[in-house]
Amino acid sequence: IIIDIGGGTSEIGIISLGGIVYGKSVRIGGDKLDDSIVNYVRKNHNLLIGETTAEKIKMTIGAACVPDDGKDGEVMEVRGRDLVTGLPHTITLTSDEVEEALRESAYIIVNTAKSVLEQTPPELAADIIDKGIVLTGGGALVDGFDKLLSHELKVPVFLAETPLTCVV
């Protein structure tokens, strides 16, 4: 199985013998993840940030799941326009908050992958358990996305060597 988390869509496909056995696409990708961060910061901190800042947050301290190693999350100073005063303002954002912002979108991708697995022909199920799932695309670089998918799908998930340049 390949899960490609691109800019505008996430595509999940089962590939066998050089062809697509089953595939599904959902309109959740890196851009939607950025929008989720923008909306979270606006709603919870009354701060307006741009798409570029949201993407920087996602790539710097973004997390698709809470780390299970007991460590506190990373922090990042974020600058934007205060929605109350209209003046520039700086807040401190944690990776736990970013995980909360990304949670809904991440679980839409997880649930889509589950529905693809449910449609898997029985002959391929053993191969999927043995070989796992390959995660690719820019969204795959969000910290912990592979762990979240592996935990939820009960199948090993591997990040492609160069997820930004992989194509199937």
C-alpha cells in the first residue's frame, strides 16, 4: 500500500503486479493541514498568521501524534497580527497544540486508509502485513505521521527515502 500525502489531496492505493488493485483519494493534504494550524491559532490565541508561517510551524514543530516517550513537546515563537488590537504580537506555540490542530485532518487520512484496507483482497492482506505501508509526499514529513498510521492501522508503516520526490 502506498499513502501519498500531497499538497491538495492524499491518495491511498494498493498496488500489485504493476497495477492499482484499489485506490481512494481524499481532499486533505498539506494545504489543509496548514489551514488547520491557521484556524487553531486564530481561535485559541486570537492571532492571525499566514500560510507561510503555518507551513513553517508544521515543518518545525508539527506533530501528528503525541510522543509516547514522555518528553515535553517542542516550542516555537510565532509572530502575527493580534485580532483584538490589530498590532503585531508574538506567542509561544507547542507541538502539543499543533498536534491538536492537525488531529481532525490526520484522522480523516487514517480513516480513509482504514476503508482502503477493508477493501483489500484477502490474497494481498498477508503481503501488506509483511511488507507494510509506504508513506510518501510532503505531508509524510510531519513528525509522527508514520507512527500514528502504524498504531491505528496495526500495520508497519515506512517513510519513503525521499518522500518529496517519490512517484508511483
